[in-house]
Amino acid sequence: MIRGPDPRALRVPNAISEVTRRAIIDELLMRDEPYYGCRMTQVDFINRFLPLTTLGSTDSRYGNLYNDLVQHTIRNSDYTDVDVLCRHVKIYSCPDAMFGQFLAETLHPIVRDSAGERAKLLELYNRHLNIDGFEIAPAGQVSGRPTFGLRRLATPAGTRAAGNTPTMHGAVLSRPDHANINTSLDELAGSFYANVPDVVKPVGAPVSASGPNADRAVTPTRTSAPSAPVSPRKYDVVLSFASEQRSYAKRVAEALQSRGIKYFYDEDHAVHLWGKDMVETLGKIYSGESRFCVMFISEAYAKKDWTILERRNALVRALRERSEYILPVRFDDTVLDGLPETVGYVSGNLTPEVLADLVVEKIRQADHT
């Protein structure tokens, strides 16, 4: 059974056309080397960006799509690459972020370690993607080897004058390589969501694992990179979470930073928060200084004093403006007082990097409304 809406389903119109996708896939499948490389099966490659074990199979004997594909690509070998990509991954209609991650994964050092082969695939991808205003570009490194992600061009290749160099608009959409490759997309129930949220203790103070404020006891690690203002608000997104989800939220913050998004994550604002009245300061941040509030909902989140403070201020803002301000990310089925159960959410099973891609898309949509 699928837990929540199918992550392959389209929620907003795609910018990368089916024509472009088919042209890329056609060339990719004509190559001598499999698109998923020689180090893993096709099923394990796809599972890097699509959570096959959470998706249902049309055959009740297998229970989930992972087992279905193993049966028909390894044991029986009666599914072709086209069958897998078109019928099961839905590569021609899936969201742009997912299509970009698929292409980026084919270039990952674990999948393809030859610089020459990566260069050939990059040329193939970008020759087609540029027409729709995108490119696959370097996004980071792992063990000295490059990783890649989808990036939007300011001007599509098909509309700019010859010889003009395109400038970048937006950020790289990719998965940093410290991410767990086995956790990926799951529920996409409603619209896309943004992130941010928390508090801190004085710079240099040790982190405590106990006490009433352990939820907010963090050690500052870095300062978020500045980005060009997109709205009159101080942040694009603020993250609100309990300590139990801190490691996940931190990776979301890192992914947002790499994508040029203005965000609030407490560890990155430790100096600013040091010595301030946290009730007053957090009240302002969560009630008025951001375009969106990503709320990481869990049983722990519903009980913590600081998250209750953040939630109440966010709910006041949402009620006052009657807007899509709160963007829930659910780690369980906990009911939050004040938050309607009809509000769309995404699952905590998403990788932090995919969630960050959805935040970028949510902001992009807001910029065009």
C-alpha cells in the first residue's frame, strides 16, 4: 500500500517538458552502459530517489513495488528498462525535482566513477535541458569526486541570443552525499512545503541532553549564507521542530543553504539569539518574519514547551492572514491543537534534500502569484 499520495504524481505543471524528457531517455537507453551503471541493480538505483518499499504493487503477491521490480527485473527479467521507467517510475510525468534527481543520480560517484562517462552524460542532459531553462550542474563533492543537481537557468537556451552566457536563477536541486541513500520520497499530500525553527544557548556553552530546555540546547556551527532578497520578510522559511527531529532539520537547513534560500534554523543564528528574551524574539520570528513555517510534527513536537510557543505564534499568523503559512511535515499521526487535520502535508520519510527542493518550488510558486 502507498502511505499517502503517490510521490510520482504531478502537483504543479512541470517546466521540463515531456518532449525533453523523452529525448533524454531515448538517448540514455541507447547507450552501451546501463543508465544505472554496473555497481548495482536497476531496482537499487531507483530506490536511491524513490522509496519503492512504500509504494504499492499491482500484484498482491509482492506487497510493494520494490519486491515487484526485483521479481520482474532480476528473477524473471520480463520488465524492460522502458517498462520500469515509464510504467513504474513515471519518468515522463513525475515532478521536475524528481526527474532532476534521477539524472543527477546517474552521475553520482557510487553509480559512475569515470570522469569521461560523466562528461558525455552531462553533454547529453544539458543539450536538451537547456531548451527548457535547466541544466545539470556540479552541486558538491564526496571523497573528492563531484556530485550534481538540477539547476534553473535565468533564460532558457531556446529564447536567448546566440553567444549570450546564461546566468543562474535559483539554486542547485540535488542531494548532498552525506544523506542516507536509502531514505527518499514518500507522501506528497497537497502543496509543497518550506522549512525552519528553534532556539539556542550561549555560544560555546555545552549541549545538555536533559533539563526543561534540552530541546533548545544546541551548539552553533555555521552562519547561513546571504542571499538576494525575494520578499520584504526577513526569511523565506523558518523551521519548527522538537529535538528528536534536530538531525533531520539540520540537514534540511544545510540543503536550504546550498539552494540560496533565506531560512531560520537556531544553530545558525546562535550569536543573534544569545542574551535575547527568547519568548519575545521567537514570537516575532514565527509570527511575522518569514514567508513560510515548516512544522515538523511528531508526538514530541506536540509536548515541548518551546515548540508549543512556536506553534501558537505560527497559528496566530496563519489565522490572521488566512494564508498557506504553515507547511507541515509529519513524522507520525499526532494531532496538533489548532492545526486543521485537512491541511495538506508531506511525510518525514522524504530525504531532507528532496524536502528542500519542495521548499524551493513552494517559494517559486509564491513568487508567481
